[in-house]
Amino acid sequence: MAFGRTSNVESVTGKPPLFGSFPIDHEGECKEYMKQYMKCMKENKNNNGECRKLSRAYLQCRMDKNLMDKEDLNKLGFADLDDNKKASSSS
């Protein structure tokens, strides 16, 4: 009867995903953005449509602090919040 790991089993180390990894913000660099977003969600009964600007600001902070890969916010679903687009369409 053997206890523990058997000698013929190799240990396998896990690999992080190639795309979509989301490192934890250990230093709390974007914590204030997250708090504002969570407060908005609570005030709006979890209707994230009301809090999209805060969500965009949080993701922008994460990109600025290298906590996630830089990506065009339009590709992340924020094209309708693009300030330049709104300014040119109201002219």
C-alpha cells in the first residue's frame, strides 16, 4: 500500500492561458475604480448598463498599469462610449 505520490507519476506544472489571463491587482493600483464600479452596480440593482463608463475606466486603468494586455476599448464593447465618436456625431 503506497501513500502519497507514486514514483512513476511525473508532476505536471500548470501553464497560464495564452490569451485572457487577468493578473490579480496585488498592489491595489486600480482598486478605487473597482470600488466605484461595485458601488454603481449596487445602486443600480446590478444593471451593468448604467455602470459601463466605470467599467471602461477600470479596464483602462488595468491596461495602463500593465495588469492586462493593451486592447482597443472599442473591441471590448465600448465603441458606443467613445467620446470622440459622440462629439463628431452631435456636430
